[in-house]
Amino acid sequence: MARLLGPLYKAADSATYVPGYLPVEVREATQSAATSANRRNARTGDQGFFLTAAERKAIEKRSVLLAPEHFEAQGWTVKDVGSSKPYDLHLTRADEKLHAEVKGTTSDGSQVILARAEVEWQRRFMPDNALVIAHSIELDRSVEPVTATGGVLHCTSPWAIEEETLTVISYVHRTGL
């Protein structure tokens, strides 16, 4: 029996997403918030595996490759503005414009991490906004540097961000000191 379960446990240990577990990005953000708050027993409730910086970079690179292809196929002109703007892609088509936030994940895409500024800006851009999720991305850790392949793109536009779809991970408290 141990011979049969060994490969299964090894695969689960190396997986970035296991159905039923929180996506790794959510676990990392929750763990980081708990650590920042000095919680000694900061636990995620799921497997302890987190992504390395190289793995996060590979996922981001893959998602930023998939999203422009999707929009260009629909006649949009795509400009990557992620390094200078509070969103990732600025799209134009005739007199239309769109501000897109792109998120990549190895999970099923049911949850992604959004920064406060991302939410605030996307609300301002509504209805000329979009959330693009590249989910089910696969990592190949057998090569150096790690690479990401696959992925399924899901686009929501216009993106109306409802309060009930957001979960607060942490707060900043001004103490008055």
C-alpha cells in the first residue's frame, strides 16, 4: 500500500493547485498578512507549499502573453502599461477604450488576489474595464528557469466589482501615537 501511496503523496507535494484547497496565491497573501500581524499560529489550513519568485514570474509572463492574444483577435490594439499604470493593459479599438487587470494562476481561477489600488482604479474605469484571469496555468519545474504553459483565459467586461465578492485579508490601523 505504501508503494502505491508514495507517488500520490509526492505528486500532491509538488502540485501548485490541488482541487479543494485554497489557491496558492490566496494562501500566500493570507499567510503574509498573518505574519505581518505577528500571529504566531498563522496557518493557511491547506498544504504548506508556496510559489517561488521564479514560479510567480513564469505565471505572470504566461498570463501577460495570453491576454493580449485574446484581445488582438477581437480587433483591439493592446499596450502593456503594467509597469507605469495601476492596471496591466490599455486597449483601444476605434473610439472604444478598455483598462484591463490581468491575473494569472495555477488554480481554477475561482479566487485571485487584488490589491486595494487595483480595485479602486477598476471601479473608476467602470464600464471601460476588464478582469482577465488566465487560470489552470501549468508550471514545468524540470527546467531552469521554471516555465509556465497552458492556461485558460476568462474575461469579464465590464467588470462591476461587488463588495460581496471581496474578502478583506488585513487592515492598516492608525493608532494615533
